Amino acid sequence: MKLGKAANIATRSLTPNKPHHAQWLITRKCNYRCRGCNVWGEQDKNELSADEIKKGLDILKDLGIVEIVFSGGDPLLREDAGEIVEYASRHFVTTVYDNGSMAAKKIEALRNVDFVAISLDSMDPAKMDYIKGVKGSLEKALNSIETLRKEGINVAVTPTISQQNLYEILDITKHFTQKGIPVWYCLYSFDLSSDEKQLFRIGKANDEFVIKDKHAMVELCDSLLEMKKKNKNILVTTQLLKAMRSLYAEDKRTWKCRALQNFFIIDHMGRIGGCHNHNFAGSVFDLPKMWKTKEFDELRETYRECTQCTYLCYIFYSLHGGPSGNLALAKQQWRNAKFLLRGGKH
């Protein structure tokens, strides 16, 4: 990582009353048909241009954002993905999510990224194809992981924990972390709202994926907590694992949501919201004048009392807030990937 970028990120991390994380769903296009998601069934060819996204990224930098995640759909389906990622990587800790089908084809677009997260939900080819809704999905994901490693690009594996793969998560974790490949997790989520102004629709609950074996989920959390003591490639915090455990063991939420405070989400048309479950709250281009308004303060209170979702990203950034938390997050990301201590690849 370039020294200037590292210093700039550290400064923003220490600035009080600033958000840390933004997830930007830069496209609604997807080439997979995942059974736990309906984005592929509600695709939209309309999306902001690269220049418009760059303008939005400038606004996010000025607002204090430290970390940007590009997802979709699959963000690498955009022909201008490389241009967008290169621009973002100048100023943010930048992560790109890929379903495993595109990364190996878009190496040059990913040269400047800090992390590429490959979605991989099973090591069983048939089950992986069933979950992803396309044939050859595991082979493509493994090929992307190996190609990125050979090219010196930081790659992580991100299984989405669901009832479909609950009993495989430990094996997936061991398989990749033993190879030095970091793992972090998503948790199967679904829409609890049906409002037409909902920012981002995933789809209604699919009984095949909703976690029914809560005891096994608690055991998984316990096992990961124990593994994490010796395994630095499990990239979730102890606090998050304990929060997940409490949720499934006691049906207890140990956090208050800090959406539109520590984090927010942006869709392919530049609309923003604290999270995808609620209505959109404006445009990324209006953020400078809206951030400190009474309207946004009221929305923050609404989010704070919300108990709808179990979306791990939202829980994570709700648990880790404030300047000290932001800096600790950045340090952990850099340390785990080891690119800061190595002097980086940029």
C-alpha cells in the first residue's frame, strides 16, 4: 500500500463522527441464478456511468469513508470495472466481490484492489452448482482463487452460511486457511419488507436456506472462536462470532444497528440507504447536505431500533464503531492480508 494512501486512511479513521464503510452495488446484472437470491430474476441494465461513480467516490472520501466494497449482481460484469476499481483503490481499502466466474478473466481490472472476495458455498461440485444455479461453479471459483494468488492479488473466500452448507463451513474454513487463503463469512439473508421503495431486493425466505439447526450454528460459532485463537486467516472478529452465538443460542441481539452512522449502502442507480431492508433515503450525490440533517438523525433512530436482519456486514460495522474501532479494523485488515508489512504490491 502506498504510504500516502495509508496515511490518508489513518487520518479518516481517526476522525470522529464519520462513517467507516460503504457497500456499493454498482450493477444489478448477474450471470448466476443463485437459489438463495433473486437478483438474477430482477436484473436492471440501467446503472451509473464510471464518471458518475467516480464523482460519488469523491463524495464518500470527503465524508470520511475508509472502506469501500463493490458488489452487485457481479461488479466484474461491468466493462468499466477496472476503471472504477483503480480510482477507488487510490483512496479506500477496496474490496471487490465476485461469484467466482469473472475474476480470472478480469485480472488487469483487479491489479489495484486490496481484496477480491470469491463466493464459494460448498466443496461438493453438485451442491455448489445447485446453490449457484449454474454448472461448473466450483471449478470456476477455484480457478479464480488460484489465478488471483499466482498474480499476487489478495484473495479471500466468502461462504454464505445457510442450512444448505452449515455442516461444511468448518471444513471449508480449514481447507482454505491451511493454504494461507483468508476466509470470512456471509449469513443467508432475505427480505422482510415488500415496500416498492426498498433499496435492494434479495428475495423472500427460502426454507432450504433458512438455518433451522440452531444448535449446530452455536457449535459452529464455538468452533470458529476456538480456531481463531491460532488461525489468523479467519477474518471475522471475536465480537462478531460472540454476537452470532448469542443470536442463535439465546435469540438475543447484543448490538444496536448503526446503519447510516458507521455504514450505508448504495445501489446501481446511486440511491442510498442505511441498509437494503429499508427504503432508499436519497442519492449519493446529495450526501454532503443530508448527512447532518434532522431527517437522517430520525432515520438513524429507526435503524437503531430495527431488529429485522441478520446480515453479518451490518452487524460487524454496528459492533465496531468510532475512531478507535475504525482504526483497529483497518489495522486488522492490513495485518491479516500482510500487504502493509510487506510494503504492498501497489
